[in-house]
Amino acid sequence: MPGLSPADCAAQEAWEEAGVVGHVSARSLGSYRYAKALGPRKAVPCAVEVYPLRVDRLARQFPEKDQRRRRWFSQRKAALKVAEPELAQMLAAFVPPDAGA
């Protein structure tokens, strides 16, 4: 997204796809690669950088509301549900900055 930092792009995607509004960290948790399916026989390679975002609020209306179903899971369950092993490791190991407070 022209004019946005990678972290701000992640926050924009969170808004568009899930109606999540919050504060994104400028520091990435890591990255992973996967093949994004575009159809039954077509896929494109994708590289993803993961940024943590503290959720401040959830919007009822957001751009992709009709294309998605928003669901929340515990950190452990989310790590078990994702298909990408590298993302699962990042989720399982993540410690929120204020978790010890």
C-alpha cells in the first residue's frame, strides 16, 4: 500500500478483513511464506510479515464483512488452527508486551 509502512499495512488489513481497530507494533514478530490459492489449479507464492496489534475496538461494519466470519480463539487454539507451521510457532511463542504487568 503506497505511503504506508509495513506495520501500518498490517493494521489496514486487520481493519478491512476483520473490523479490528487498534495499535500496531512497528516491530515484526517474524515472517513466513505460503502458496495462496487463486483457484483449484492456480496458486501464487506469498511472503507475509507478522505484526502484533493491540485491539482497542471491533467495528460492526467493515469492508470485507460479507466475505468473512470473525471468530476469536485463545492464543493456544489459534496456533493449532493455522495451517502454516511458521505462523503457528509465532502465535504459540508470542508474549504481549504488557502481559507481565
